[in-house]
Amino acid sequence: MTPRNDLEHLAYLLGSDRTDVQNLLRNASLDPELRDTATDFLRIKVAKEGGDPDDQAALPLVHRLPSGLMRLGPVWNGRQQGPIFAIAEGTRSNVQHVGVFGVTRSGKSFIISSTARQYMAAGGTCWVFDIEDEYLVLIQAVSGSRQPVAILPHHLRISFFQPPCASIQLKTWLGDICLLLRQEVYLRDGSLNLFSTQMLDLVRRKHESSGPDNYPSLAETLENFSNLKFGGPKVRSGTWLESLLNRFNMLRDAFEETSHVTSSNMLQQLAARSVIFRLRGLRGIPLQFLADYLMTWLSRFKEGQQS
């Protein structure tokens, strides 16, 4: 989509059929001196409504939703607008998996932001993992009790090894955590059994000393695995243990505020509302682990709610 000029493109983003937009376009056409003023007004409106006035490939903002659909916008084939594309709203029996791909400044963030905005406006909740601080405008998408909340990593108080809900077995959850720590690399080195065995024993001791609602903190887990020694036939597990300890140390340093938490319902509370996780500043393993952890946690939590 290549608009003829900035004024027409901004009007296209807002919706050329809107009365306020039509008035500005009419004034600009009658008096050329008002064209720059009209353009400035439209830029401000686009920005206030969550759009990017400088994104020349952006799809139009949508204000009216067809029932059961989230409208993504019209296709542009270089000559004229094509059909309207939309995706069905996700339900428990209709979980959507959608990828958005494109070159830089082709409208990817706009599509994601527009879809999230529509979904929240329709009463849905969503978690947004924002690694570039580009989705904060979504805080204004809805108001009142459904307004999204922005969370920074240092706000989190998570008990990493605590299952999302009672219906998720501890061993299943520890297996998930093990794969996250390994970045989902499957190796036939017995490390999954090692991790699960050690963690189950650590959880048992934590329950005995602090009660059934408490789980080993990240700091306690690091200390426990630091005291393990391997030799002889277990040397391959020892190699994985070194990598595990390195990752535990990086996570402890990145999430210092949550490294001593043994019990938390913070994520359970956040699951009931829309959240923008502001992850800018995190890099490497801490960023990948936290994003993967939150997505895995939410998936397991929803699975537990349905059972």
C-alpha cells in the first residue's frame, strides 16, 4: 500500500468515513494553507489512538468489530484494496496460533497492537511481551477494571518451581522447567531425571520445613545444585550441571527481587487481566527464559482451569 501523500495515508489509518476526518480533509482541500495543519491534527489523532503515523504500510485502525471476529484490515495489492482479512476470536475449543512476518516497518507491530486492542475492547484479556517498549499505548485500549497493567521484571515476585495450579502435577511442571532451562534442547544425558530427582527431594524437604504451600526459591535451588558433585560414570551429568549452574546464576542476577520467593499467587492474579510485560533491557538467557516461562505458565494454568 503506497498512499499518494501523508494526509491521505493518515486519513486512511483513522478511517476516511469518520466525520472529524472528513471535516479536516474538506478544509485542507479548500485552503492549501490549512493542509499542514490538518496533517498535524491527523498525526496527533493517529498517535493517540495507538497507531504509528510514520508507518507507511500500517493497516487502518478499526473501531467497530464484527461479532466473533478480530479484523486485521484490507489487503493492498499495489493497485487497489483487496478483501478484508480477519481471524476468529480464540475460545477454549478454538485456540489460535498466528504468526506475523514482514520486513522492517511493514506494519507487524501495528497488526499485533490493533488485534490486541480489539480483543481487549471486546472483553478479552491478553498478555503482551514487549521487548522494545512499543506496546505501552495498549494501556489506553480499555479503561476501568479491565485496563491493562504494565509489569517490569523487577516487579515480579514468582516462585518458579511452584506449579500454576493444583491440577498440574509437580513432576510435570518440573519437567517443563527443566526444558526451559535447557532451552528445549533434548539430550540423552539423563539430565531430566537428575533435575527432577533433585528437585522433588528439595521440594519434599521444603514442604517439611516450611509447609505444603512453599517451594524452593531460586536461591535455594542454586545452593542445592552447587553442592552436588559428580565423577566417574556421571561425568556427563556433571557437564550439564555446570551449564545449569551458569543459568541459575544469570537468572538470580537478572531477577534478584524474586530469587528468594518461595510461594506466590501473583501470576494467578495477573491471569485474570491484560498485562504488558515490559522486557526491554533483558537480554540473552534471562530474556528467553522469562518469556518462555510466562508463556508456559499461562498455557499450563489454562490447561488446569479446563480440567
